[in-house]
Amino acid sequence: MDFDYDLFVIGAGSGGVRAARRAAETGARVGIAEADRVGGTCVIRGCVPKKLLVYASQFAEEFEDAAAYGWKVGPTEFDWPTLIANKDKEIARLESVYRENLAKAGAELIETRAVLVGDHRVRLEYTGRVVTAKTILIATGARPSPHAALEGHEFCITSNEAFHLKELPKKILIGGGGYIAVEFAGIFSGLGVDTTIVYRGREVLSRFDMDLRRLFHAEADNKGVKFRCGEVFDRIEKQPDGRLIAHLSGGDVEQTDAIMLAVGRVPNVEGLGLETVGVTLDKTGAIEVDEYSRTSASHIYAIGDVTDRLQLTPVAIHEAMCFVETVFRNRPTKPDYNKVATAVFGHPEIGTVGLTEDSARERYRNLDIYKSAFRPLKGTLTGRTDRMLMKLVVDADTDVVLGAHVLGPGAGEMAQLLAIPLKLGATKADFDATMAVHPTAAEELVTFSAPNERIRNGETIVPGREARQPIFSSPVVTA
Ligand SMILES: Cc1cc2nc3c(=O)[nH]c(=O)nc-3n(C[C@H](O)[C@H](O)[C@H](O)COP(=O)(O)OP(=O)(O)OC[C@H]3O[C@@H](n4cnc5c(N)ncnc54)[C@H](O)[C@@H]3O)c2cc1C
């Protein structure tokens, strides 16, 4: 059969754009449909605008700290509309770069919603035209869960709307305890908004190492974020003046200007025509794929958030490249999810790679845990009491470093570099053999002398006092 395209991609986000470009570079005829703005979640309403808002929210502390370093900073004032306008300008620039890159690679961008209408057949909703493709790639991403079961959810915003608020609220409640919830809590609180996290679990950031979670909570609390863990919203009401009333499961009632829900993301599968072509979903509602991202229909593949493997931009991009290797370069390649580094751009920041202590305990009998919490050098003049945490989880039998966890300034950048030795299987001895860069916070990672905890046959042994690292105590400035 003669097809209009060798590949038709549905969704021009992180995964879809990369797959379209790379496939087109092999000489394939590629079409890509986008229903909204090119760039998808990451560029338009995710990673990039979020990080810009995070930068904005860090200035208040910098202004405060400047005085201890001899600077006189005059009165400061923050203007939300200026930030949003500048952010929008940058996002528009990035969107045009994405468009240019698609064009340069020779992929045809079609601005329309697309749906599957039969084997190898895609209908372009804007014109109604049906096109055919030998291979179809679904890269439609995910969207914030509206939490439809919550009475009054329609009065709440999600991260999508948070990027376009006309004005900064004076007070906000954020529902959720994942990375999006805590990042936005840092943004709003840093910009002076009275911010409370309402989270059903006992501690936020459930997938992270427990030491990071506890210290994150304590430090964010010090910076002014309030936490209501173990509670949920029972219902939300809107008053005639536009303010909201949140009824909490503990019985309290809070009046607030805004409520943001960050309670999970839903794969974009509705109305795609999946049932027409026999593409099945898993029990979470994500598209089911095999190790090569192939769906239950042999000519249809799916990558990125719509498959809900790891909802991160670099993962969607990696899956895209593996797909192109497999289908267009005849080199079957499975995505590799081992030791994926991640960051939480909260106040404070988190960077992490590899196993948490708890997950290492489930798999290994003998572990050495190294950790150090300290006040970074910069805080010594300012009197700021923020602490950093560095932690290594080591397999005591092989000396291999299984996990590295950092909390504090630059943690995300450190996690990126830590991912390389961990991926290579570096041992604690390799870390020790690496000369420190002084004075840095990261030097802690290569100067740990003795473990804080030894786990032997699953039992925790705390070494003698003389061998312990200072934990949660003094500033560390070694020389
Ligand atoms: C607030 C926030 C912050 C984040 N921060 C980070 C971060 O710091 N680091 C990180 O790695 N990840 C982060 N992420 C996650 C990251 O954005 C996603 O993992 C990534 O964008 C997924 O890429 P994707 O290609 O699967 O989907 P998307 O980027 O969501 O792209 C899907 C595209 O498909 C389009 N589409 C959907 N249906 C159709 C259809 N039928 N026809 C045509 N087009 C369609 C959509 O409009 C969209 O443009 C963040 C996400 C959010 C929400």
C-alpha cells in the first residue's frame, strides 16, 4: 500500500517533536499534528516557564542576604504582570525555535487535532482530511487531573492556569504533595504569597529519600510555607466577592484567594480513536506499550507521558530516540530507565539519582549510609540558617554507590553530574579517590570518611560516636 507518510506523529511536545525530527533526518516522510502550541507541556506550561518563575521567586532572599555582603539594596517591589509578560515572550521565542527545527528537518507540521480513524488512517480535525501513514506515533502527553470528585473543583486552578494568573493572589492553598505542588509552593511563597500545602499523605514528595523529604519539609516550613499533611479538601465554595472557602477533612475552614490542585496528571487518550484501531490502555488509563514503545496495534507506537512510564521531558525524548532507532534505523533499542536523575526546583532544591535508602533496604542486606547536613558557606555571613543535605547509599558488599541525594542550592545541577558515575557503577572508593573542589558544597560527596549508619543483614547499626559525621548541626567549612 502507498502511504501519504512513512510516519505520522500525533502531538508536538517533547517526545513527538524529537521523534518527528529524527525520523525525518533519516529521509522518512514525516507529518506531525499539534492541537495546541508547538513544544507541548515542557515548553509551554511545564519545565521551562516553571523554572523562570522559580528564578523570580529566589530574588527576595538574595536582596535580604546582600546587606551582609556589604550591599545596600534600596526598596524593592515585585510586579507579577512584568514577570508573566517576559516569560510569555521567552516561551513564544522557544515555540518558534521548535517550529523552525521541525521545518529544517523536513517534517510537515499540521496545526490540528488528529484522531485515529482506522488502520494507518488519521483524520485531521481542522480540515476533516484523512491521511495515511505506515507507522503512527502517539505522543499526546498528559494534563492535570481536575479532581472532578471534589465538590467545587471548578473554582480551583491547576498548574496550567497558574502560569497565566492576572494577578498574584495574597493567599493560596495548594492541594498535592508531588514535585509540582512543592515547586509552586516555593514560587508563590517566595513571591510573598501566604502559601499552604494540603496533602493527604504523612510527608510530601513520596518518591524521594526520606531524609530529603523530612529536611525539605523543615526548611520549606522555615521559609514560610505551611503544611497540612494528612488532610484533604472536602469541598470548596466560592463567595460572591470571588474569594474561596476550603473545607478541610480535619474540620477546619480556610478562606483563600486561590486554590491550586496538583493531584496527578491524566494521560491524553480521550477521543483519540484508540478503540477503533485496537490500542489498549493499562489499569492507570495510560497507553500500554511493550519495551520498544509498541502498542497493541503493531504499526502504532506511543511515547512520553501518555504511556506514563516516567513523566519527565528527557525520558520522553529518550523514548523518541529509541523509537526512531528501532523503527527507522533498524537498530532495535529499548529505553533505559536505570538511574534517571531528577530534580525538584523547590525552596530548597532537591537533586537525586539512584535508589533511596528505603528502596535499597528492600533489595540489599548490607548497606553503608553516608550523610551530612550543614549550613552552606554563603549563609555564614548572612545568618541564614538554611541547611544542605548530602547523602550516599552504598552497597557494603561491593562498595558500589546505589543512590546519591542532595538538598540545597545547585542540587539539580549536582544530580546531573552524579548520574554519570552512578551509571558507570562507581564505588565509594572512586568517590574518595576524586580530589575535592574547595570550597564547594559538593566536596562533601567525596570527603565522607565513615558511614553514619551501617545496615548488616537488614539490621541498622549506628557506629560509635567518634566515627559519626555531624548531622544536622554545624556549618561545614573544611580546610
Ligand atoms: C508544571 C510542570 C512542570 C514540569 N517540570 C518538569 C521538569 O522540571 N523536568 C522534567 O523533566 N519534566 C517536567 N515536567 C514534565 C514534562 O513537561 C513532561 O514529562 C513532558 O512534557 C512530556 O512530553 P510528551 O511529549 O509526552 O507530552 P507533551 O509535552 O505534553 O506534548 C503532548 C502534545 O500533544 C498535543 N496533543 C494532545 N492530543 C492531541 C491530538 N489528539 N492531536 C494533536 N495534538 C495533540 C498536546 O497539545 C501537546 O502539545 C513538568 C510538567 C509540568 C506540568
